[in-house]
Amino acid sequence: MYIVVAGLSDIGKNLAELLAKEGNEVLVIDRDPARCTAIAENSEVVAITGDASQKSTLEEARVRSAHAFVAAAGDDSENLMICMMAKDMGVKTVISLVDEAEHTETFRQAGINLQVNPDIVAARHIHRLISHPYVKDFLSFERAEIFEIEIEEGMKCVGRSVSELAAPIGVKVLVVQRVEKYLDEDKEMRPKDWLTLIVNREVTKRGTEFMNKWFAKG
């Protein structure tokens, strides 16, 4: 995919490098020549020194051909303006960082429905580490969260099948993986298996109770 990232903030830089490592064609735009030179010399990312809020810069970056556009500048008003320009140029997937949570609705009203607030993401991650110490990784979406759990000795789920867990409404085990195989629902789980489940945000408390029952130790 061809992806354009506007703004070499810490998040913008790390995102661009990760996307490039996955084999994507990545171009970044930033006003700071030193930042652009550094990322271009140390990664596969192409960098343009310029103002992403200027249409001429976006044209130079071939934004019309981009599969996705990410606004990662340090200012919400600038990110909003850049995103609206990218949408007007035909980019279907437009994502923006939003520093102030109260600005989220403004982005939605402007048609920018994919926003990331770094503070909220960090807070949710820390919260999950505290409240769900057995969770190895998770993805948070507007309507649901997906959790990845490594089965360990001492968990009540060991020796039971997925069907025996009797997940409540709004909670669903998506898959259990053992090495490179996916287990059927009637197969008993063992330590070192990996389980992935999804929890609807409307039943977050119910999902937490379910996970604590089967995956918390002690």
C-alpha cells in the first residue's frame, strides 16, 4: 500500500517506520529538514520537507494515489484541516491523531471518523495491564475490544473446551491456537495455547467477569 503520514511527531515517525518495515510504500511530510533527512537516511521511508496544510505539498506527495493518509501533526486544528484536504483529494482512509479528547466530535462532524487520542490509548493500555494482567495484547475499537491471552498453568480454563466456558452474550471466543493449528471448540485447552476473544463495549463489565473467572490465576 501507498501511505502518506503528515507530521514527524514521535508517533508519526514510529508509525512510518513500522509501516515501511512491513513492505508498504511510505512517504512522510514535515516542516523540519533535519527530521526528514534523519528518517530518510535510516529507513525505507521517503520524506518531503514542506507544509502539509498546503495543497501543493500534498500534490507533490501524490496524496490522490494514497491508500491511506495519517495526520500526525502536533496541533488538532492543523490535523483537521489536513485531513479535510486529503478527503477532498479522494483518499478513502483518513486517520488523525487528536490531542484533546473534546475535539473528537468536531472531527466526526467533519467526516473524519478514524481518530486516535494518544492519551486515551495509553490510559486504556495501562488500565488493561492492571485489571487484566493475563492479557498479552489487545485492540480497542469504538464498539468492541479484542483480547489475546496466553493460556498458563493455574488458569481455570486449562483442560476445558471453548464450549465449556459458556461465554455470555456480547463475549465471543474467536479462536484458540496451538503452535500453527487452530483448535475446534470441543478441544481441551492446554498451557501455551493462545486464545483470542472479542468483547462488545456494551457488556464490558460482563466481559471482565468472564475473563477473570477463567484466566486470572490465584
